[in-house]
Amino acid sequence: MYETTVLPLPDDFEGPVVATLVARRATTPTRRAVLYLHGFTDYFFQHHLADHYVGRGIDFYALDLRKYGRSLLPHQTRGLIRSVTDYFPEIDEAVRIIRQDHDELTINAHSTGGLIAPLWADRVRGRGLVQGLVLNSPFFDLNVPAPLRIAADLLKTPLSYTRWVIPLGAGTVYGQTLHRSLQGEWDYDLELKPLHGFSVHAMWLAAIRRAQRRLHAGLSVDVPVLVLTSAAGLRVRDFVPEARTADIVLDPRHMARWSTSVGPHVTCVRITDGLHDLVLSAEPVRKQVFAELDRWMNAFVYQGNENSP
């Protein structure tokens, strides 16, 4: 059973803001917890991920960030921020709540969440708030040709503060590989996670590029980090069977390249036939993802503890 807590936050440039913390407790009391952060055009619906952690005696939490999923308010533009640091207050509050009755916390973050999490962890290093980071296909770089990457880096003032929608086109192939009404096996709310994604605004893209440049310059996250990526990336405009066995959103080579910029203790694992959200891959693939996750957590987060899950 899940519990939901709405976290009121200070107003931003669009007005009132909330985030939503979803919680599912293990069957026996535990001092260990995981906090899940979702990606762009996303929200928490990966209940089998919660099943995995809870089944190992770890309390599971997920944060629907501001302007996403359960936290989207009628007056808001989906996913629109001026800086990825805009998300830090809700992460701070979620961590404060979780740490009230947990001693060990791992953050498990996907895609854009996988960019936000190490920047947040770098900011709070030395405070012992988190014991490990799991980054599932983190958004460490843009998966676009070099000329478009250069153009994105030109989105500085005044464009970086505008709501101009960048005409990138609305692809649906990734959604087709996921949703069970099409080529996938997962059921989720298409209002909250539409097949065509969210509009990409200049303000949002400029914020992402600033965050990526910060990460590329080098962070000093002081806890063990696991970076999980697909073994292959693929660019497609229309659905092809190969889209079910590759990352068609981001380039795994970027994730591997920049993984060591997160901190001094990073493990990078490439998963054959993995989708962008690796835990939504075909069952044999996600079993491998969970096996790698468990092995890493036992080795580096719960090392030497006889009660390791």
C-alpha cells in the first residue's frame, strides 16, 4: 500500500508549487530507504521497482517533482524550470522526512533525475544524508548532432529566460516501446506521460545545458555511485523492432564518458538489450538490471553488514 504526502513549496515564477512524495513501507520495520527520482515527461509508475526494494526489506519512496505527474497544477507549464536547482527544495524536504526514521538512504534516479541527483548530492556532500546513488540512464549530455549541441549552448540570455518552444518535433517511438496499448507491456497514465512527450522550452534546455556543463567540469560526490546504461543507442524516427533493445532517447556512450565526472567512486555497467528506462526493459533484461543493482548495493552501500538484503 502506498502513502502520498503533498509537499508545499515556495512559489516560483509561475505561482504556487507542490511536489508529491509517494511511500511504500517494507513488511518489517527497517532503517533503510530508497528515494526514486523520475525523468523528463515522466512520473512514478514503476511499481515493480518498488516491489524489488520492499521485497529486500528496504522502504521505498518516490518523488513526483514539481510540474510533473501528481504534482502538476492547472496553472503550470509541464516540466518548466529556470534551473535544475529549482528541484533542490523538494529533494531537501523529501530527504528530511525520510531521514527522520531511516539511517541509510540511497537515491535511485532516472534520466533527467539522474542529472539532478548528483548535482544535489554534490551540494550536500559531507553531511551524511545519502549513502549511495543509482543513476539509470542519466541525462549527462544531449543526444543530438554536434551542430544542434552547439546551437543549444548558444541559448544564453536573453533566450535562456524565454518560454519559446523549440521545434524539435514530437516523436512517439519511445512511448510505443513502453505502453501496452501499442508495442510495450506497461500501463501508465498517458495524460501524465504522453506518447509525444512534453514541449521543450528554451528556458528548460538552457537550464539542462548549464547543469550538464557543471557535471562535465567535475563533481565531488562523496558516496558510491552506480551508473547503469544500455549497451547500445539507436536513433529512429519510426518504430522498428530494434527500438525494443536499445536506448533511443539518449546515447549510452555519453553516460559512460561522463560517469567518472560524478565523483571518485563510480561503477558503470552496460546492459545488453536495455531500454532507456532500464527497469522497463523486457523481463530477462530487467532481471539483469536488478541483479546488478543488488550486487552493487551489497558491495558498496551495505558492505560488511550481515543484514544486507
